[in-house]
Amino acid sequence: MKPSHLFFNSAIGSQKPETIVNRQNPCPFCDVDSLTGIIEKEDSIIWLENKYPVLQNAYQTVIIETDQCQSELSEYPKEHLYKLFSFVTTRWLQMIESKKYESVLFFKNHGPMSGGSLRHPHMQIIGLKTFDTSSNITDAHFEGISIQQNKDVEFNLSTKPRMGFFEFNIVTSNIEEHNKEVADYIQAATHYLLNHFHRSCTSYNLFFYQLDDGRSACKVIPRFATSPLFVGYGIPQVSNKIEEIAKQVHSLYFSK
């Protein structure tokens, strides 16, 4: 019988550094000379093993996105944005294709409500050795009101969010071939959330998925205090303003 829960090592978790709330703490990702477990580097992008592997039966890695500690994905110049997404998506797919893991998670935390502990921009790729996430994911989670699309990439606002209330989806038939378009849509979504969505939105998550039909998808989710209906009962909610928000995003980023 496959496990239904991941085990978190609280002793290791208590040792993790924190710079989101306590900005005076030294940032370990800025001290490049002291980094250990480096797997690969490309300019300022560094892929390394997670120094604090809190999950059991998992291979945990981190990708440092840039050497600019106070920068953020929505601010990256296009050259760096495309280089980063080419690098990270290729490594994610390589881990999937290795067949070493039941599931390979690829995600990003940003901001104090995102579940992260370090301010320095980074992503994580985690290979789960015994935990299969596929039963928790359905195609319906990626359906939505179209914001912008072509035949190969769709950018929409979810009508059936996994958690709610607003979830942006970027879905593509081939994430390596259409990497730049995917990166552009993700950057537009994150920029919108931090600058136009809600004055108190300071946090978001990115989650990447490989769907059963071969498509790849990314969810961009603004983070606030989680709804008690979802925490207690697993009931996701969708806002009655999603059409209004979809039109606003299209107007701001794609109508010029």
C-alpha cells in the first residue's frame, strides 16, 4: 500500500535559516563560496542539493535563480528569465525521465505567506521515492477563462481551482519547445499579483505539473491565509470575479 502522507523531519526543519521575516539574518545563498552539494551552474543560476532535507524518502534540490538577493521573478530581464526557465524545466524533466522517483515536484515559494523561509529567489525540485501525487491532480484543475493563448500554450484563470480563490494556469503541449511563452505568461501572472491584484498580496507559489496526456502545466497562486473551508473540509472555492480579473490581466499585458 502506497503512503498517504509525507514524513517531515522536524529536527532538521528547526535548523533551517530564515530571511523572509528576519532580513538581518545572513543569506546562505549569497555566500556562494560556502555553498555545498552543487550539482550544476550556469552563470548566476546554481542547482544544488538541499542542505536541510526535511522530507523522508526524497531527493531534495534547490535552484538559486540569481545572484540578486532582493530581486524577484516578475522583475527579471527577458534574457535571464528565458535562461532560467530553460535551465529549470530541463532539469525537472530529466528527473522525471530518470524513472527513479514516483513523483517529481517542481515549485517556487515567494513571500511570507508562501511557506518559504529564504527571501533570496529560488525554486525547488524534489524527487519523491515512494509517494505518487498523480491521483491528486485532474485535468479540470487546469481549465479556465482564457486570458491569452495560441495553439500550443494557454494562459487562463482557473474555473475549478485546487484550493481557490484565484489560480492562474499556463498549459502547454511542449514546455521545452515553448519555454519562452510559458516564462512570459508566468512573469505576467506574478507581476500582476504583486502590483495590480490586491494591495496586501506579497506572496505567491508556482507549481509545475506533468499531465497524463503529455502536456505540462504551471499554476501561479496568490497566497493569503488559507480558507478554513479548505483547511477543515477540503472544499475549494472560486471567486465570482474571475471573468473581471481575466479581462484586467489581458488588458494590462496583452492588449497593446
